Amino acid sequence: MEELSYYEILDVSRTADKAEIKKAYRKMAKKYHPDKNPGDQEAEKMFKLCNEAYQCLSDDHQRSIYDRYGKDGLQGMGGGSRASSAGFDDLGAIFEEMFSGFGGGRSRRRNPTDMDKYPLDMNIEMSISFNEAVFGCEKDIEYSYKDACSDCKGTGAKDGKLSTCKQCSGQGQVYMKQGFMTFSQTCPACHGLGTATAQKCSTCKGSSYKEIKETISIKIPKGIDNGNRLRVSGKGNIGKSGRRGDLYVTFSVQPDKHFIRDNNDVYIEIPVFFTQAIKGDTLTIPSLTGELALKLDVGTRDKQRFAFRGEGVEDVHGHGRGDLIAVIDLQYPKKLNAQQLELLDKLQESFGVESKPHESVLDSAIDKMKSWFK
């Protein structure tokens, strides 16, 4: 594959001015950015080439050399495109504009003193039985939530007095330069707050909150399933401003001894003796709401399924009900006495040729096999 020129990479003409080059770079960088193309190695390669092309073409000196001698002419400048501090600042400004929410405007940092040290929404897990999930119920929950310490105003610092974080100079972010790229990450010292605690609050020991136990009652709807979440509004953690988040309850449903659930369908295995299957008997089987009559087909097969429409679980969102599916588990006797063998022989004889379906198939196979050794 022929190597693309820097102009082709950014899709601009050789006479493009700096404004056109900058505009083209923004477009291409957005298109190929790794965050928008996770796992796409080709996009990652193009993203690097876009940065390389822009770093060169945005610098008058480098562009002049590139126009006359191509990439080979740039090798003497340190193994490729040389990155000036002005170039870094320009790239940093472009990335800040492009990727601060992809919204076209700069995002404003919140005042650190207004930010909570913990999320207001919280999650707890609850285990419920199979029947509680199917039919719904009301349960009491005892849990602990966080409430901002009033003595330190939720800062964790004595009298609420904070100083500027020395590691990030109050920015909440630390920046690193690698080649021609600038990377940022949340400050590990202040966790993005931009502030530091001079002296810990004696009331909360610097945690910024106190924990309060509470018991609430919740109504669990019919049809709740494993992994489903229920939101309890206004029962989460309380922040500095007094605003309270939500409590999310994630459910774990215990298995049942007889019924197996798959979404809104319920399966039950029905043991059937071979004579019942042969005759096509009618059996009484359990369901979620009572008893059902299961009419077997004459000669019912092992693992054959019989569906009862609308006898499954009610959808948690009110979209109808699933089915109850009875799966046949064919049972055979482990031993036969002389009388039973005699009866079976008589039964087999009564079917005549029909009782020996293998003969018509296997006789021809045996004859063919014999011919191999003649």
C-alpha cells in the first residue's frame, strides 16, 4: 500500500493555510479517536498519523522542509516531526475543546468546596426467594447511608478549612507529555478536588461524613428477576448541600427445587414411566398457580416438551406472561421379573412386524458387509 502524504492524511490541498489544516485535523482526530473506536487498530493507526501530520504542517519550518524533502528531510530533526511547546499548547487546546463532552463548548469545573467526596446514589444487594420474585412482596431493608459532617461542612477538614493541592496546583488534573501527545488524569493526591486537608476534622476523622442506619419498607413488584434493580427515590446518601441521592436495590433470586426460570418462561421436569408415555396418559402436574392436566401424546419421547401458554411469570414491566414448559423425563424399569418379561414378549409379538423395525434396515447392511469379505 502506498504511503499517504501528510496532506492526504488530513484531506487538505498542498496550498491549505493554517486555519484549514487545523479544521481538517479536528475533523480527522474526532473521527479516529480511540475513545470512539475501541479496539479498532486501523483507527488507532490513523489517529497517530493525523497527530503526526498536524504537528508537521502546523509548524512553518517543518512544513517547508517536508514540502521540499518529504519525511526523509525531517529525520535530521530528531527522528521525525519535532514538537515545539507552542505545538503542544495548540494540540492541548484542540483536545480540550473537542473532548470536553463532545458538546462544542468548554465544560466548567465545579467549585471544589461544593463537591461531595462520595456519590449520592448508592446500591445494595438483596436476596429473595423464587416465589417472592414471581408473586412480588413487601420487604424491610436495614442499611446505612452517608450524611455530610456538619462540623466540617462535608470537607473532612477542621472547621471546613481547605488549602490548594500542591501536586496539581488546584486544577484537579495532572498532565503528562509523551512525544507530541499530552495526557491528563485525575490528580491522585486530591482525587480531582483540587484541594487538600490541612488538619482532619475531629468529628468525622477526616472522612467528611457520618453513617446513619435506617430501615425502610419496599414493595417488590411481580416478575422481578436476577440482576434487576429497583430505584427507591430519595433514600441514598446526603451531600453537603442537603440534597439526597437515590437508593438502588439489586436483586438476587434463589433457585427453586422444581421450577427453573428463563426470563418469563418457567420449566419443570416431569418424570414419566415408559408405559404412560406409550399409552399417552393424562397426568396432573404442578404450576405456579395450581394444578394442570398434561395429556401425553401416544408414544411420547424423552425430553419432549409441552407448553402451557400464559402459565409462566408475569412480566415485571406489565408486558404479559411467559409460558410453563413441561419437559418429559422418560423412566424405565431397572429390573424385570419373569412375569414382566413374559408380558413384554406377548406385547411385542402382538405388534407383529411393527415391533422389529430394525430388521428391514439392518438386514441389508449385514448383507452388504458380508459381500466385503467374499
